[in-house]
Amino acid sequence: MAKHRKSGIGPFILKILLVFVLFITFEFDVTAQFYNGSQMNFGKNRVQYKKFHWTYYKYDNYDIYFYLGGKELALYTAKFIEDHLDEIEDKLDTGLDDKIQFIVFNNLTDLKQSNIGLVSGEHYNTGGVTHIIGRKVFMYFDGSHDNFDRQIRSGIAQSIVNQLLYGSSIGSQIKNTSLFPFPDWYMNGLVSYVSEDWNTDIDNWVKDGIVTGKYDKFNHLTGDEATYAGHAFWKYIAEKYGESSISNIIYMAKVSKRLESGFLYILGISFKNLQKESLAFYRERYSKMDSEKDVPQESILKKIKRKVVYNRLKLSPDGNYAAYTYNRSGQYKVYLKDLITGKTKKLKKAGFRLEDKIDYSYPLLAWHPTGRILAILVERKGEIYLYYYLLDEKKFEKIILYQFEKVLDFAYSDDGRSLVMSAVQRGQSDIYVYHIGSNSYDQITKDNYDDLYPRFIKNSTEIVFSSNRISDTIRFENKYKPGEVQKRYDLFVCNYSQRSNILRRVTNTPLSNEIQAMEYENNYISFLSDENGIFNRYIGRFDSAISFIDTTTHYRYFTNSFPITDYSRNILHQDIVPYINKYTQVIYKDGKYRMQTFDQLPAESLIPVQLQNTPYMDELVNLFGKRSEQGPSIDIKTGAVKPKKNRGFSTVRQSEAIEEIKEIISSDTLNDGDKIDINNYQFNLDDSKSGKKKNWEYTLIDVPLPGQKKKDKDEPPKRLNYNVEYFLNEIVTQIDFSYLNQTYQPYTGGSSPIYLNPGFNILLKVGVTDLLEDYRITGGVRLSLNLSNNEYLLSYANLKNRLDREIVFHRNSVETYDGYNEIIKVYSHELYYMVKWPFNEIMAVKGTASYRNDMAVYQATDATNLAQPNLFRNLAGLKGEFIYDNTKNLG
């Protein structure tokens, strides 16, 4: 018979009850200090794992700040702003009044180490708090220049919208703090509409929100759902009422201080009815096509959580295990599921559920060909860690990849000795082959194009990947030129065994993307394409034909591809396991991420599927056709956006003119009469020989001096070091009943003086910070009605490094009565030195050393009080704190 161990919960509860009874039965006399108020300061942290040395380029309308490894991104940003600033301003019918500061981070991990946006203290009375809205735009590179472009446009759009709503001067921003707090869908959706064109991903999100009814209540939406719903709403307004109406709606909302007034006065329709109209429009747009198609409902999980992003489902080569990632609000986990027993094991857990920008690019997973090692790639403490989980030993081994700034994707070779990677160095994503044994790598591509989703094919002799390149030749250069790349991704194959720099183009589709290609079976690949507006699975077959014959036979290679699925939602992720003839996919539908596995059919038995375009794709095709007829800014063959012409004189023409002048000067075609005798020169405009007056024409041409280089139009300005400059970032004006600074007070057992709340008072506090928000200065004053019991505060915080330091000076005066006609005024001067060491984003230890000087002055109400000497008291203290704060702002 099995023995049952007794639970220890019962005795533990009895002990707790006994201690509680003893505590409330006996009385204790204690003399100590008390803390006035229950407003404890918490606060989250930013942890700096490395130091950043900032420099910047100064332009007329903007400055671009960057650090080591970010020069290329900074130059790319400058060129992109030059080409697109007017377009964004025209879209909102408003120009920028002030300069914008663009702060460029090499990746999201570095951005999360910065103090930008960190709120160091919470205001318990939020009334009267004015956050000064500056012109800072911070961006990070995630391996895709398309996403980077979107961030630049979004930053410019956000600055213009803030200017429309709150003004550009400090006075106007203080004046407009009483504006109605705009919901997320209004602000974020508007910025998304201005900064990002409608695409397959947005169409997929909006379709799911409309069909499931989640968008019926706009104001209840948060996060990405609010952004996409707002994007669709503003798009509907622009298409029906004209794009120029958007800026008028914003202005009217600002003037009337009501969100609904902007729609009613400009469009002549209430917001409620306008919302119904837009929802009816999108329902009609999606309902028919969505009812005719469906997606598989299977899932390897019995219970799917709605707020969790499940992704990167990977089957082991032996088919016994499935690994996948779990991400909920920034906290990620890696699970390993035994498909035979059905048991699930959590391998890794990291991160916290915070309101920061969530990085869904990690963790990455890959199975070793033996099926006994699972590789997990994550970012931790500013470094890239590659973990190997050994299934037999049930333990981890790890290495750090110092060679890369970020790894976007990776997979094993057939022999398991190498990893093919898409990784980032110096602001560009390229293909690498990492050799595990020697900890070295081969760089396959090195240019300004984005190279993503690499996989080995044909026994690891070739590599297939997605890229937005327009050329099939690998050019080892890193000169960024926005507009000289495709807006879409095609598939390319590199002959890795021969180290050829000539790529083979597999697809050429200017209106669709082909991504996540991998080997399906011999001579076949599987990939995802949004050719009809939805990412479906395609099969491609490599083929060849004789091109010509001379001494040898030459072949031309081509690919035949066709769709094999017709889903109503995008396939977000796929993985092919040819060893066991299985494949996996992840689909988002009805607010849930579904992870599915299926049997892989032979390629020869697959039947092509006829796909119907979505309304979005039909619109894109029509737009592309119109632009092609008009000689548009889109290249018909490649889909690349042609660069915008310079508004000024063409540098090419200037250089041509200079060369012509040089030729004339150096030529021998001048007549003897036209040559100048520098030894016998007379300043005379009359021609002594002909008696005619010469008419001279002067043209100013910038010709470089001997030994001076000709200035390139793309040459950046002088690189400047970042110097700390302070900007006003917060003004607090309140009327309340609290102290400006909470402090410990002596406990006197009920006798005077007792410093309770000061009563009715006026508070004014001003905060300034530098551009990167590493240094913060705060000054405040609390004025009582009698102008006697005033309070002053001055603080300086240095948050640049991991150890945060702060110095606070506090002066307070309190007038009290002792009950014997004695009026005593106590002046307190306090000095605090605080240091804080964060362990992570939510936990830290904090130490405070304080010195306090109290001076009690008896007011001269009579001769006795006049003779009383002033009393002095000096106090010193130490305080230690452990801070844990994982709260979220739900209001």
C-alpha cells in the first residue's frame, strides 16, 4: 500500500495564529521615529550594461544622435528625412516649427538601457502636471530598413500631431494641458496611418478585429489592436472625406477641447455615426471573402491563452519533441513538449510583464540534425547568448556571440557543424555562416540590402534567403541609399560551396513578399507569399534548360512556383521537417495564436490552388498600373522606389560645367589676342585693337582649389561630440495639503512639536533634463497662505551609469505653538545622498545617507520669548531599501 505523507500546512497555520494572538494580547512601549504620510516612492529601473559615447550630425531642420556602430544608420536617417519630410508634412497639411532630435540606437536592447521615457517618481495628485512635449524621436534597428523607415516616419508624424494639438511653445503646451485625453486609437492610429501604408499585416489584423467584433467598442481597445483600429478609421475618413480633412479635425478638437467636435464640425457627422459607417464599410469588405475561406482549427495546445503570443513552433528531426516560444507582455518562456507522453517542460524564462516596447524577435530556436540538441538564442544583459539544451543530459551549455549586434534568424547545416545566420553588423543585416567548432564565421553578403530568413538547401551547398535587393550581384559595400531598394522581398539562392558572388533570383514580384523559404524535398522549396494579399504557402521547383553550347553546355535556371493553401488569415511562421515529412505553422485568428502540425505530402502530388485577391491587393494592383502608365516613382520591373530629384542645381551638371571650363582653360585654342600678359596688364575695358567695348558675363562656379577635394553632395556634416544641454521637461502647479518632500520626524509621544500635514498650500515644481535624460535637475517651492511656512527643494540626479546617484537639498519651516503662548518656528535643512543599484527592471536596492539641521527660534511675542535662546539639533541617518515594482498603469 502506498504511504501518504502528511501535509505541513496545518501546523504552519497554527503557528501563525499563535503569534498573532500573542501580538494583540500584550502591550509594548516603543519610542522611535515615524514617517509622515504613506506615499512611498517606488519606480522601475533602467539597467545600463555598457557605456554609450554619443556623437551627432547637425542639419538645418534636425539633428541625428548616434554612438559606436551607428554611423551608417545615422547617414541613412538623414537621407531618408531629406526625401520624405515634405511628403509627411503635406499629408498632415502642416510644417514643423522646430528642430527634431533623432536618437538612433543600434538595437532594441540598447534602447531599453537608456533612461528616455523613464518616470523616476509618481505624482499622487496628477492635476496640474504638465509634461513638456519635445521633439525627440528615438529609433532602433531590428534588421529591416522597412521597419526603420516606419519608425522615422512615425516620429515625424508624432511630432507634427503633437504640434497641432499642444503647440510648439512652452506657453501653448501649458495652456493646452486641459485637453481631453485622447484615446489610444485616436493618437496611435493617426500616427500609424501617416507613417505606414496599408499592407498585408495591417489588413490581417483589421480583418480579424472586424470579423470577431472586437472593434465595435473603439475606446476599450489597447496596444496594437487600438493602433490598427485607429489606422483603419483614419484611412476610411481620408478615402471618403479627403486627406485634407484630417488636420482640420485635429485642429477643431483642439479648439473645442472635445474629441467629438472635430468630426461633427468638419465632417458634419457625429463620431458615433461615423464609427458605425466605418465598421459597416469594413464588414462588407471582409465578411464575404472571410466566409468563403477558413483556416485549420487544430492546435498542439489544449488551452490557448488570448494575451499570449505563441510562435516559432519547431519539431525535432526525430518527431518526438516540439519546442515553441511563449511571450506575454514582454515575459518570454521556452517550452519543450514531449509528443509521445504529452508532457510539457519549461526550459527558460526571462523578462518581465511591463509596458515597455516588447521584443518579439527573441528567443530563436533551432534543432540539431540529431534531434538531441535544441539551440536557443536570446539577448541578455546587452549580449547575445547561444544556449545548447542537451536532451540526454538535461542541462544547458552556453556561449556568447560577440561578433554580432543582433541575430535575426538561424538554422543548422545538414552535418550540424555550422549555423547559417541573418545577423546585424554596423546597421545592416547580412548572411553569415557560423562555424561552431572554431567560433568563426564566413560573411556571405555585405551590402545595404536586408537579407533575412536564410536556410541551407541541397545538402548545405546552397543558401536560400529573402532580400529586398534589386541586383543579383553581391557588392561588398555599405553605402546606404534609401529608394534604391525594393519595397518587397524576393527569394535568392547563393552557391555557398563555390563562394560565388552572383546570386540566382528565384522570384521577382514587385507587389508581393516571399519569405521563410526552406527545403521541402529534393529540388523543391516551400515559402510564404502574400501574392493575393494573404500569406499562404507556396511550393517552388528548381528547373533548368540549355541556354547555349560552345565548348561546354551552358544552362539557364528558373523556378516554377504555385500556392498550395488558401487561408483567410496569414501564416505567420512555418517550419519544414523533411526528415519525418512533417511541417508546422502558426496562425492568428479570433484573437488567438494557433500552433499546428501537419503531414507533408510529396511535392509531385500537390495540386495548385486558385487564389482570389483580397480587396487590398486589388487596390494595390490598380494603383501600380496607374503609376506605371504615368511614368511613376516606382520601377515597373523591380518595384523599387526611384530616388527623389534634388530641388537645387544638379551636382552632375555642376561637375560637367567645371570639367568643360577646365578643358577650355587647359586647351590651346585661345588666340594670341585673347591671352593675358601678366607682366604688362592694363585695367581697360576697351579693346585697343578693335575699339569695341567688351561685355563680360560673370558666372559663380564652385571650383576646388589645387589640392582641395571636390565636395560630395552626400558628404555628411562634421561629426560633433554630444555635450549635455538641459531642456524643460515638466512643470507641476498644484494646490494640495501635503509636504513637498516627505521625511522622517522625531516621535515625542504626543508632545510638541508634531509636524503633520501643512494644510492648504500652493505647489510649484520645475524639472529639467538633458536630451538623453541621464541627468535631471528638479527645483520646487511650496508656498503657504501666510507666506511663512514655506518649503524649498532642489535635487540633482545622475542616471547615466548603472549605479544611480542623487543629491537632494530640502529646506522647510514650520510654525508651531506649545500651549504656553510660545510661538516656535523651526527651520529644517536636510541634505540627502542616495544611491541605487538595479538588479533588473523591477528590483533594486537603495541606500540613503542624510544629514539634518533643525533650528528652533522662539518668536518675540513678549520679553520672555525674546530672551529664549535658539535651539539647535543635528541629526544623521542611514536608510536601506529593497524596491520591487512590477505595477502597470491601467488608467
